[in-house]
Amino acid sequence: MSSSKISAGRVTTSDTKLFTIRLGVFKATNINIEHIILITDSLGFAKRVMDLSVYSGQAYSLTIYYKLRSFFSGGLSYRIEF
């Protein structure tokens, strides 16, 4: 378990939810694990992370997708659950 504080200025609720998911995925993929469980109060935003279509939070999705692509290349046992 860890805690982080990052100054963000004025942002929307969707930006903060996508940012926190990105932060969690980045922290989880930097340690030696094969299974990520993403716990959130907004399952819609968690699923939106995998949506690569054009929308306002697309930059978050692209960076998360890139990080997860590297994570999943570790083998078939690597997975993420929402």
C-alpha cells in the first residue's frame, strides 16, 4: 500500500479518475507481479481506460495502454481484473 500527492491544478472529475487509475497501473507494473486487481468506485472509467477511441481523456488511455502492453508481454499468466 502506498500514498501519493500530486498537484494538478483545475481538472475535471473524469481527469482525476483516469489519472488515479494511470498512477495505480504505473506503480503496479513497476514491481514484479503477474496479477493486477483494480479497485475503483467507477467501473465505467476503469473500462474506458481500454478505449482507444478519440475522447477528452485519450492521453491517459494511451499511456495506460502502452504500460499494460509491456506488462502483458510477460506471458499468458499476466492479467488485470476490474
